[in-house]
Amino acid sequence: MYTINSKLLGQVPFPVVPEVEQRRIVAAHAAFERRIGALEGMLGKLRLAEHA
């Protein structure tokens, strides 16, 4: 078993995504969420029409 302390953890490199790229990713995610919501709404209407 290994112990990781803050000094060792501070030496671990990790990528930093520029803020512009973070905003682009968030915007793309939000757009997909809106599309998914719209498709789920359509699916619900189709299910209701199917059983009517």
C-alpha cells in the first residue's frame, strides 16, 4: 500500500485546459443536453400517440 502526501501530490503533472476551451466544451455539452431534452420530449409524445 502506498501513501501519497501533499508534497508528492504536488509533483504530479496534470493538463490545464485553457478557459476558452473549457467554455467551448461547456457550450457543446449544454447544446447536447438541449437536444437530448427535445428528443425525449418527442419520444414522450410519440409514445402517447402510439397508445391513443
